[in-house]
Amino acid sequence: MNANDLITVDPEVLGGTPVFRGTRVPVKTLFQYLEANYTLDEFLECFPSVTRPMACKILERSESALIAA
């Protein structure tokens, strides 16, 4: 999975907010849920259009970006 497989930025969808591809779920919502002490399972239950592999890959890429910085 590359970044284009995971995230879409389209001015016609939520004003260009980065969303999980094929959904209207902002990527930042995943981080907001985790910051608020919700589990990944709870996030996925609330947003069934986001798959576990998509969410995990976003988290892995975020970790890699932070470590590389």
C-alpha cells in the first residue's frame, strides 16, 4: 500500500481535508480517537468504512515519519 492507496485529498470532499481513500472519514479523526484513549477497535467500530489494514498502515507510516525526523 502506498500513500495514494490510503489517503485522498480532494477539494470536493470535506473541503480538501485528507480522508481515508474511499471514505469521508478524516485521517485526523483516527489520531483524535487515540488521543482521547479510545482503542483502534472502537475507532473502527465507529467508522466501518475504514479497514483495519488502512488504519494500521497510517499508524505505521506516522511512526516511521516521526522516527526519521
